[in-house]
Amino acid sequence: MLTNMQISTKRFLLRYFEDAEVSAFVAYHADPRSHEFYGIEHRDPEHARKLLKLFKDWAEEVPRLNYQLAIIRRDVTQPLIGCCGLRTGESEPGRAELGIELAPDFWGRYRYALEIIQALVEFGFNKLGLREIYGGTVSENRRIARLAESLGATAEVKPGPAWMVERGWYQVEWRISRAQWRAPQLSAGR
């Protein structure tokens, strides 16, 4: 059963997808720019609909392991700008994978992404009691590297799948612990 879970920020509401957002989600996934840092499976026209079904299934899990949410702008009539989530289902206890995806029209909106990621990290540490949050990206995705660095996360280079290697890229996994997250906040308050 779906609950009305949501995370609010100054400009955004992070919540479950609603039927009205399906067409916008499918449309931005069809944009060729959205495939830039993904393998061939993301080019399947049905991929976005499969993702939405997976997100709905996750929302109905008991106990809840994965949170994948629509990113809604509060101030416009076409509010969906992407999705984001924290996923613990395939992680060790106390850890979660963070992911954020902005529609290509919103790429480069660094402060948007930062506001959203900060809200997710706070939710993960304060509400879910996580000890570590991590995420992965390709070496060429400099936008995510910049966001991870701004949070105080550490990065580790790992071999990537074949499609990355073919492009001369590698996998970058970043991680931040609860102590790393609190450190800047504590020193700022002194």
C-alpha cells in the first residue's frame, strides 16, 4: 500500500510518481541526451515504463527497502524535472545507494541537484538511520563528481562494464558516512 511519503525542500517536493507525470518521465527518457552516460538497455522505448513499474513495486514493499521519488518543482505547471532515490535493497545493512536523474533540459542546474541531494542525504541519515550513503557514475559525468565533492564524499575508481571500457571510461563510486555529513554542519555552528 502506498503512503503519502514526501520530502520537502525550498523549491521541490520529492514524492511518489503520480499518473499525470508518466508522459513527462517517458518523454525525457526518450530524449537522446538522457542516454549519454548509460548502456544500450536505456535506449529501449519501454525502459522508462519498466522503471516506473519498478518504482511502484518498491513503494509497496514491506519492509520498505527502496525509495525512488519524482522531483516536482513547486512553482510551475509542468512540474516534473526528474527522479531521485535511496535504495537499500542491494546494499549491506546501514548503507544505501543514492541516485539522482534530472531531465536533460535541467542539466547544469547545479543548485537544483545540490538541494535535492542534500535533502536525500539528510533523510537517509536522520530518518533511515543509515551509516553510509554511496553512489556511482561514469568518469565522464563531471556534474555528479562536483556534487559528491561538495558533500564531502570520497571517491574510488573501479572498473566499469564493457560499454564504459569501450568509450575509455571507468566507474567512479563515491561515498559519504554519517560522520562526514555531520562534520561540516558541526564546524559551521561553532
